[in-house]
Amino acid sequence: MTGAPLLVRLAGNTRRAVPFTLDGRPCTGLEGDTVLTAVLTAAGQLRVHEASGLPHAGFCAMGACQDCWMDTAGGERLRACTTPLAPGMQLRTERAA
């Protein structure tokens, strides 16, 4: 996980906190966040592209482009832009070995 967060919350932080981990680091999103929103308010990238090794942050944000796939620590693949954040999720920016 690299870089400063790509998204910054401006207002509306009255929603309940949702704890998750990103690359083993404890993070917090908000109730109602998608995985994409939660990750990009905590990090500078969503994932590392398998072929290029470059950071990716999603593209369409509506589940059409296939650019926001990421892994859980257990190896499950999920589409970050359409998956709701759940308490205790363990997410990875790189593919699980």
C-alpha cells in the first residue's frame, strides 16, 4: 500500500465507523461505504495491476470496467466499487500468493 489517500471526506462523518484491515494495517471506513471508497480514503491505491505492477484505483465506479477487482486476505476476489464494506474485512492491494 503506497501514497497518501486519494479521497478525503469533507463532511457527513456522522455514520458509524466500520473497522477493516488493508494489507494488515487497521483502517476505518464508514457505514454505507463501498470497499472502493473505504480503501481510497485510507490509501493511495486500490490494488497493484497484475500485468504492469502499477497502482490502480478503479475507473468507472459502477461495476462495468473490471478495474477494481481486489483480493481479501483469504484469497477471495471482489469488485470493490459494488461491494459494501463489512466490519472485519481483511483486504489486500496485491494478489494473494
